[in-house]
Amino acid sequence: MSSRIFQSVIIQLKDATDRTIGVVDNQGFVVACSELGMIGSYLDEIRSFVGGDMLDQVFTTADRTFRLLGGLDSQFEYAVFVSGHDSIARSICIFSAVAMSEAKASYEEKHDKATFVKNIISDNILPGDVYVRAKELHFPADVARVVFLIRQTERADVAAIEVLQGMFPDRQRDFVLSITESDLVLIKEMSGTFETPDLYGIAENIEQTMARELDIKTVIGIGTTARHLRELAERYKEAQVAIDVGKVFDDSKSIIHYENLGLGRIIYQLPTTLCEMFLSEVFKKSPIESLDQETLFTIDKFFENNLNVSETSRKLFVHRNTLVYRLEKIKKLTGLDLREFDHAIVFKVALMVKKYLTSQSKSRI
């Protein structure tokens, strides 16, 4: 395909000069040329100067001037040549090489699958164009895919993307993308039947490998399954929300699935003014700040043990009557009896809303 791109550029350059312009591959064969008869011929003279780190340098032989073009791995892939070895030939060769490089890069960017996928999740492509581009790339559009957002915490390592690519080497089905200095994205094609535990297994493997290979900590957000390419942008946003919500409501978790966020997802989307209004209505008698840390700890344990007084007192290592006394104290302060299911739900939501407001205040500082 590159030969067609080169030939297109050469046709445009041909009218500007009477010099022969062509492109030769790293085997010495002419793949494009203004003299059509030379296409497919072999230039053995290129073997005399190709070798080592010679990219972006100009070389001359008795008949031609050459300039090398780099491939994606910064190694010699093609060379532009122009007939003659004078200063004019050198200038034409340099200008032609620039034009060839730009045309080749533009084509590869347009037709590279990884770039295509990155443009989808970044909303840099119109939804209507997704199907057309996928067809051009022979990219299956309606395959199940899952987005994993891997965020490096505490410190980031540039080698993380190489480690992740090594774990998922199939570049035609799985895509590893660098989004920011700390964020990587894995878009994993899922074949056959799979369940949520399978996704957690993949995320745990990534987390453990990053810790073992690079000694870095990660938090991983997982979006719901995308059944079509056009859904990837939304699934990427879900993975972002999973990390953000998890950080607010349960920062002890390092792997968070969007579908398991529960109430936290709803609260996270509420305006802060509405949240503040809710707290003021719930805690009419006294604000939530009036509860000390010991009382809040007791409440958390009570919720953890499904409102079971006996089990909670055992976990707290206190007498049952002591716990009942504390619950009565909470009822007196707030007007909510946590032993009643409806009151417990309101209190639980209020605690989550308070956490959310606190996180928003910190983010504005």
C-alpha cells in the first residue's frame, strides 16, 4: 500500500522537475518512480551505504542522490532517490523525502487500528464514520469488548505500556493505549461466554504484574461490555467513573467494576447543592458533624453486619446492651433509629452523600 502512496506523491512532484524521482525499499527494489519503467528494477548501489544508524541522512552515488526514510521502529524501510548528485538533486531529494514521510505517516495514522480505537474512545470521530472506517480497516464492529482503565498511583513508569503490551500481544484483537502519563487503557476482545469474575481475573493479573515487574501500584476501572465499536467511548467513560467513584466511597478497592458501583454512581452524578439540601433535611436535629469517630465506627460496623445487634456487638467486643445504648444515643441525636430498615437506608445514603461532598471540597482546594 505504501508504494501507491509514494507513487501518488511522485506524480505531483513530477511536474516541478525534470529529474527522475523514485523510492526504493530496503531490499533495493524500486517500488515507485517517475520513470514507470524503473518500477520493480533492482538498484544494487543502495547496499553500499545502508547500515547502522543512518536515518535522515543524504547519500550520493555516481548516478543518484538518496535519502533514507524511517519505519515505525526507526529502522531503514525505504529510501527516496533523485537522479544526479549535485546540489539541486540534493535539495529535490530532501524535499521529496519530507513529502513522502508526511504522506506515509498520514496514511498509517488513518489506517492504523490502534489509532482508530483511540479516536473512538476520545470522541475524535463522528459516530456515523465509525462503521465506514471499520469497514476500510476490515475491523469487526460487533464483537464483545471490555475497556480496562489502568491508572498508576503514587508514581508512573513509562515502561508500563511495554509491560501491558507484553501481556496482551495480539495487536489485531487487543489494544493497549497510552492516554496520559499515568493512565493506560486496555481494550480486550472477549470471545465466547464470560462473566464478571473473568474480568476481575484479568484486572488482578494486570495489577499483580505491574507490581512485580515495575513495583508500581495501580487502580483499575472496568466498564460494562461494549457490543459494538461505537459503544467504546461510553464504556471508557464508565471505567473513568468507576475509578472516581471508587476513590470517594471505597478507596480500599484497587479494582472497580462500573456495574458494581450501586448507590455511589447515582450520588456521584448529583449536584452538590442538592446533596447539601438532602443532608440538612435528614439531620434537622443536629448536623452529621456532631457524631464523633467512635459513633461513626459503630455505625459502619452495624451496617457491615446487616443491622444485626448481636453480631455487631460481638465484632466490636462490647456487650449487647452497650451497643443498644449507642444506637439509642444516635437516635436521640439524629432522630433516626438504625434498627429500623427505612431509617438505616436514609442514614447510609446520608453518609455516602457526606463522603461525596467532602471529596468535592478537597478537589476544589
